[in-house]
Amino acid sequence: MNPLLRRNPWRRPVVLATWTWLYVVWMFVPVIIAFMFSFNGGRSRSVWQGFSLRWWTEEPNASLLHDESLHTALRNSLVLAILTMLIATPLGVALAIGLARWRSRVAKGANWLMLVPLVTPEIVMGASLLLIFSNLYTGVPLGRPAQLLGHVTFSMSYVVVVSRGRLLSIGRDYEEAARDLGATAIQALRMVLLPLLAPAILASFVIVFAMSIDDFVISSFLSSGAASETVPVRIYSAVRTSSTPALNALASFLVISSLVALALGMVGMSVYRRRRGDDSDGESVLTEFAKFEM
Amino acid sequence: MRRNSDGQWLWGLLAGPGTTWLLLLFALPFYGLACMAFGEIDPIFRNAVPAWNPLDWQFENFGDVMHEILFGSQRRVFVRTILYVASAVVLSFLVGYPVAYYLARHAGRWRGLLLALMILPFWVNYLMRMLAWVNLLQVDGWATRAFSAFGLQYNWLDGKAITVVLGLVYGYVPFLVLPLYASLERLDVRLLEAARDLGARPGHAFRMVTMPLSRPGMMAAGVIIALPMFGDYYTNDMLSRSPRTEMIGNQVDFYINGTSQPQKGAVLVLVLSAMLVVFMSYYLVSTMRMQRELQA
């Protein structure tokens, strides 16, 4: 903390503090209530009728454990997120390294092209992908294949942004030292640059997973009906119907899985830091995962 | 200098797949959108056929939709979208700026925890957050009943503009707080001290120093939430699902997903993109500038 702030002559900002904590309450209490209602004993998602596990496990055919259609949505979301993560991360990391080092006109153009998806509203991307898949790339069926291509497209740029930040802070010195000591370009890349990039790669995995899980628009535009419904698509189509608290259970489960991914990423990051003798605290590990937003 | 040219092939090779991917699945589809908007109607099947060659482009469909946007039924939708997004962005600033300011300046020992709490909504599914409000705002929902205890009887989910705007604020304000926080945190406190030393009152110092210095951050943060709001249709569908609150996104969804007139939807997407291109380029240029400064 800046020492000047400690002898700050201004009075303590009680109003600001209250406002901020109210914001936190407003942000989280609705979600916590929605989670709570997944344990509702009755059929309602808005009137509390006592605690039960009915919609998680007990109800035959209609609970999260026993409803096949909920399984399908959950499986679609998770499989899509994992595949997207496995494809978008290597593509994005390679693109980031390439763009940071490659001096050519093509690289300049590619650098612009890479940034545009970050500011393109998803509906523009979803609509154009749907039209191209149904008119030109007709070999790609709607459903998981098209959804996968779409998810990789919108998440790759985030990988580039995250990796580039790390590349800038690494600089070129280590790599050049390796080259001076006789490593080939590929050896320097594999043995020096990639290990140094590990935190960015890890952060990318987690961010891409979360973005894919969170996505509604692309999944919805490119789905082919109930079989390729993801959880957000399911929530969207069921939310205004009289569907049971099993919907809340489904949504909660999805949120829990992206929080688990976040936790795994943070554990991985702190293991990496400990090995390297980096003593930064836990908070900065968390902010690492949000840097792409700042 | 051996090394400058050496290895260039490797960097090209690394950038190749990603660039190709973006060309084939981002740039080309966008071009395809134009080909659909300027395409023609198959005389037998009555379905829209994209015209891949710009020389074959027909402007009849485009003209029809433009006419609807400027003088006809779409006009109301466009005006409404702009009004909703503008109100939601302003409200987001009113809600989010004080939070970001407190976090950057005064949070003290709470800063770590608060920062974590600001990041957490990113990890909660957007539709889950909307689902939560749908449950609360139903006729027998807790929020509805709490409001009616204060004498405010209101059917929130029945096509109400206020619900949609507040839903947008709730959905996107976390995306505003973080970049605002980042820009306020970078601000040099000594400048404020100087303003104070020179006799500025706190409010005055805020207006003369903090506000102007955080303006680039505010612009970027505003743009980053306005862009997705302009294309949003699901918040609207979940919280209202009424023609009275329809936005451009709902029309696009309707024409592209719901009907056999994707060419109309394609024009709407093109017009929307044209409207947003100013914001998008502002953001891109400022990002590029920041990148160059970082590299220098």
C-alpha cells in the first residue's frame, strides 16, 4: 500500500464502503438463493417448501441424477468445454508466440485479425457461423462439430492475449542466451520459452474452459436440437416454463464445475510458483485468471 | 546479424494455423453474411441463396430492410435498443464506478477479498445469474413479495423495460468494474496529493484530477460492456419475452434462427456491425496503442 494513503487526510469513506458491500450482496445473494432452491422440497422454483435432495438425486426420472435429458445437456457442455480447451489453447499459444516474434506484413494483419473477435458481439459471430455452416461448409454438421469450431474461434483470441502478456514480461533475453549457447530456434522454444510460458498456458486452459461453459449464443445458434443442447441452452429454453428445481440443480452443477476448474488452475499455479521460488500471494494467482479482462 | 532472419520461418509456422483458422472461421463467415444479405431468392424453392461474387450482389433485399429500419417496423426496435443500452451503460457506471473507486483507493485490508469477489461472477454462468432473477421476480418470487411489502405491486417479468435494463446492468456490470478498477489503481496518488496541497477540496480534486485521468479507462470499460449489450437477446428473452421490449438481437435471432428469411437477419447483423464499428475500432486502436507502449 502506498504510504501516502496512510496519512491520508480524507475521512474514511463509509458511504463508499457500504455501497461496495451492498454491491457484493446484490451480486451474490440471488445466485445463492437459486442454488438453495435446487434443494427445494416442492415443485416450485420461487416458493420454499422445505429442504430435500429430491431434485438432485431422489426424484425418479426428473432429478439431476436420473433425468437423461439433463445428463445430455451436462455432458454436451463439459465435452465441448474440454475439447475447446484442448484445441484453442495450443492454437492460441502458438499464434501468440508467432505474432510476437514474426516480423512481416502478414503478422501485422494477423495481429489485427486476432483482436477483432474480442470486440465482436457474439450474435454477429453466431449468425455468420450458422450461415456459413449451412451454405458453404456443409460438410460440418450442426451440433457438436459446428459448436466446437465456433467455440474455438471465439476463445482463441483470449489465449493469445493472456500468453502475450506473459511473453512481454519474459522478454527475449533467455531465448537469446539459449541461442548463444548453441540451441536451435526450436530447442530454444521447447526448452526455454514454453516452460516459462507455463503459467499463461495453465491460465488459458482454465479461461477457455470457463468461456466455453459460459457460452450461450454460439452453442444455441449452432445446435441441432435437443441432442446437442448445452446447459445454458437448456436453461434458456426452460427458464420461463414451469420446470422444476432440477433446473436450478443443473445450473448449480455447471457453476460448481467451472469453480472446480478455477480451483484446479489455482492449485496448479501455486505449485508452479513454489517450484520456482516465486513467493507471490494467493490473490495474485486469482487475478492472473482475470487479467484478460483488465 | 544472423539471428534476425534466422527463425523467421518458425514464427510464421507457429502463427500459421491460428491465422488460417481465424480467416476461415471468422473473416470468411463475416463475408458470407454480406453475401447472404446481398444474395438472391431461389425462384423455385423461395429460399435465400448467397451470392459469393460481389459482382452478382443484389440490393433489393438490403434496400427493403433498410427502409424498414429507417421508416418502418424495425425503427422502433433500433431506437429501443439504443435507449436500453444507453440507460444500462449509464446505470452500470453509477453502480460500478464507486465500487471500482473504493476498491482501488480505500479498500485497505479488504482489497484482496473484494477483488476476488469482483472476479467471481465471471465464473458463474451468465444464464444461471439470470435464472436466479427469474425465480426471484416471478409473481410468487421472493423479490416480488419483498417489493409488494413496500407497497410496490408489479409484474416484473411481463414485458417490462425496467426489468430488461436492470437485467443488463446486473449481467454486465462485473465486466465494467474490473477494467475501471485497473485504470483507477494505476492512477498516481501523488497527483491527488498535489491537488489537495494546492487547496482543492476532495470533490474538486476528484473532478479535476481523478475523472480526467480515468477517462481512457472509463471509455474502454464502457465500450467493453456496450458491445455485448447491443447484441444481447437472451437477457431480454429470459426476463421479458415480449414484443414490447424486443431489441435488435431478438430480431436477428428471430430471422436467422426462427424463420426461412435469413437474408433479412443478415442485413440486420450487417447494420448492427456498422453501428458498432466505431466502438470496436476505438477499443482496438486503444488496445494496440497500449500494446505498443508496453513493448517499447
